[in-house]
Amino acid sequence: MKILQQYIVHTFLKFFFSGLIFFTGIILITDLFEIIPMISEKKVPILTVMMYFGYKIPFVVFLIIPVAVLLATISCFSLLLRNSEITAMKASGVSLSKIISPVLTAAFFVSILAMGVNEFLIPVANTKAEYTKDIKMEGKQEDKNSYNVSFRTAGNRFLNIGMINDDRTRMEAVEVKDYRADKSISLRIDAQTAEWIDNQWLLFNGIERRFSSFPSFSSAGRIISEQRFDKKRLAVLETPDEIQDIITAGRVKAEEMSMVDLWRNIVLLKRSGNGVEDKLVDFYLKTSFPFASFIIALLGTSIALQSTRGAIAAGFGISILVSFLYWESIGIGRSMGHAGVLPAILAAWLANIIFGVVGIFLLSRAKG
């Protein structure tokens, strides 16, 4: 039995790595044709281009893994069926569950490996790929300063910042607004600069205005006090690092962050009064998509076993079709999650649920 399982796993892995290399190559070649005009126009060194594609490979492989798993699953069982090996196994008293378990086990471990790669390798590689393309290939100027940043801090206090320097310890054109429960402005502070000194924010060269409750036709009431200051403490919770995280959360793509970083940004965005549904969907996708390999293997097994004669060429076409439908389902679920139509976790796992149910249903109809 052990030799049989090793044979099935070996056949599966042979088709898996072949498919992985083939589809990864297709995508990278397509990407190359898209950037050839930029390479020739900007006279980009070949070493820089190679670095860019080197950084791109982990993410491309991660996206292709479910396709390769599906192709390997269908091809593996199609080959066994074509050679009547499954029939021989059943005749020898081997149950269907023992025949398919090696492939499903291998697919499960591929899913675990994919999750690890997505968490630890891909965020770093994607960040370097974007930097290489934008700065070294397109020649964009790198500016680490941030402009026009707005966020909500504790209570109903909002900050509008014209510019934050690269180490987040100095802000310019700072506007602070406090709102009452009825959404009227109770306090407004305008300052030329703010600096992080002795673990606190200090405002410099500004004016503080307090307002009465606003009348029905205005969002701001009458000014009841106005005071200029040279230096004043700014009562906010966020440290420079947390402000950096808030800025990052709004600008950096989810695939450039680990789950830990993304969750920390979700917490900060939620605390600062920003919507987080789209970020939550992306967070849960980091758990659902790696397990696509196992779900797809389950579906591929059930599809392959519906046939009495294996056809590897047909399996290739089926793999492309099913993968396309799976990716479309992910896109639909993600859009519904971003729009708030579905809870974030359900939107992220929608494709896995649908394809998993279909796979289990078809597998139950297979003759054991």
C-alpha cells in the first residue's frame, strides 16, 4: 500500500511541477512583452530587468499554484484511469478513499506551504518588485514624505496634515478639529508645524478657536474664544510609527503586507474612524486563497473520476476552464465584500465554499 501511495504522489508531483513551470513561464513572458516598450525607451539594464522578474516570480507562482494542482490532479487520475490502474486497485480491494488520499494529502501540504510563502516571502518580494519597476525602470523620483493625510484619532478628533516628513517626526500645515455628538465643531486648532518631542506631539505657531453649538444652517457655531500660541501639546494617541502604519494602510497593496501587518493596519484604521471592510476582505483572502489548492484538488479528483477513460489533453482544457471560473468567483466575492453585501470572511471564502461543495457532491457520486 505504501508503494502504491508513493507512486500516486510521484505522478501527481510530476504533473504539478510541470504545470507550475509552464504557466509561470507564460505569465512572465506576457509581462515581459508589456514592459518591452518601457525597457527600450528608458534603456533599462538587463540586470535590472532580471531583478524585477526575480522579485515577481514568488507572487506569480503563488497565483498559479491552484491551476498547477488542478492540472496535476486531473492528469494524475486520468493517467491511472487510462492505464486501468484504478480498476486494478479496486479489484485488489483498495478503497477509493485510499486511492485519492495521497493526492489530497499532497494538495493540503501544498496549501500550507503556499500560506507560509504568502506570509513571509511575497510581501518582501512584491515591495522590491514595485520599487524596482517604479524607481529603477520608470525613473520615478522617490519621495518619502507624505502629503494631505487625514485621519480620526481618539473620540471625535480629526487631523488634517499638509505634509509629514520621511521619519514621521515633523508635520506641517496641521489642522485639528473636534466634533460634538451632533456633528458640530467645538474646537479647531491650526498650526504651522507639529513635532514629536519627548514622546509627545507639540504644536508650534498656531491659533486655537472654540465654537458654540451651531445653528441649523451652519456646521460651525459662533466663535466664543480665540487664542494664539507659540507652543502647545497636541493630545492624540498615535505615535510616529502608528501614523506611518495609517498612511501605509491606505496606500500599500494588501499583497505587499503580511497578515500581521495588515491586521495591525486594520485595527489602526478602525480606531481612526476609517472604513475597513475592503481591508478585512483582503485579510481573510490571505487565509482562503492558499487553501484553494486543497479545494481545487478535491474538485479535480471528483471530475477526473467521473470518466471511465482518462484523457490528459481534455484535462488540460478542463483545468483552464475551472481555474478561470474559480478566479472569477474570487473576484465576485471580493467585490461583494468590498461593497458590504457579504460579511468579509464569507466574501473571502465564497469561492472555496462553492467549489468545495461541488467537489464533495461530485465525489459522492463517484463509484467506490
